[in-house]
Amino acid sequence: MGVRELEEIHKQFELIGEQAKAVAAGLTETQFTWRPAPQDWSIQECLGHLTMVGQHQIRLIESAVQHARVRGITGSGPFRYGWIERAILRQTEPPARRRFSAPRRFRPVHGQPVTAILPTFLHVQREFIRLTAQSDGLDLARVKVATPITRFLKLSLGIMLAQQAAHERRHLEQARRVRQNPRFPG
């Protein structure tokens, strides 16, 4: 991995932005906020959750990248990651094999308009693309990033970027299922 790894992650974030636009294209506010069941998330909530987590992650990744630059933690790959990190990434990848409850601070508010959620989500994608570019030349395995769930767990920068993209793909798949639901408002 290495530069090719970052190029792939960059492409994933670009594609995620395009997929989010497609899943929200032409929706009314009623459709955007429609829930298949009271406990299920709407398309709006899926994108809102990703925006909330993404904004938090951006701060953590940005701090780790800046710290690594100052300390000179460079490398060109290929990078090797531990089995725990690879397992976390596999668990995050869609399709969801196991459901997890979002921590309270990352639970989206229901009823937010598409004009607020989608542009903010797309801005978050551009920030991830920027951070991916800034990570070039760093040792993606040795640079550690705090996780948004607990400050006691840190993941490698390469895994953190890949895991973020996987998390976004997972919830975009969830949003697509909402739109494909036979009861989705016409």
C-alpha cells in the first residue's frame, strides 16, 4: 500500500459524495426525512450521522497529521496493519453483518432539511479528500489517530481513513435501502 492506498481512499471519498447526491436527488423534504419504521433512520438521519461523525473525525485526523509532520513520521509503504485494525475495518465494511447503536453524541436530529444536510455532508467529503492528500508521505501505519468512540483506542492513519470511508459506504447503503423501500412515499 502507500501512495496507491491513498489514491484509492481519495477515489472512495469522491464516489461517496456522488452517491450521496444520487440518493438525495429529487427528494422532497417528506421523502428525505421518511423513516421505514419509528426506530429506523431516514435518509436525512443517515447523512446527518455521517456528517456528525465526519466532522469529529476530521479534527482528530487533522491533529494526527499535523503532529506526524512535526515529528517527521514519514514512510512510503507498503504499510502493514495489525489484525485488530484489519478486523475493525472488515466489521465496518458493508454489508452490515452486525448492527451497532450510535453513541448518543452521534445520533442525528430527525427532521433536518436536505438543504442543510447534503451540502454539509459534501463539505465533509472534500475535507476528507484534503486530509488524504495531506497524509501523503506519512507512515500510514505508525501515525496514530484517536477514535471518535473512545480516547483509549487509537488506529493507524491508513486504517482510520479507510474505516471512515467504509462507515460512510455502510450508511449510504442503508440510505439507499430506505429509498428502495416499497412503502417509500411517492
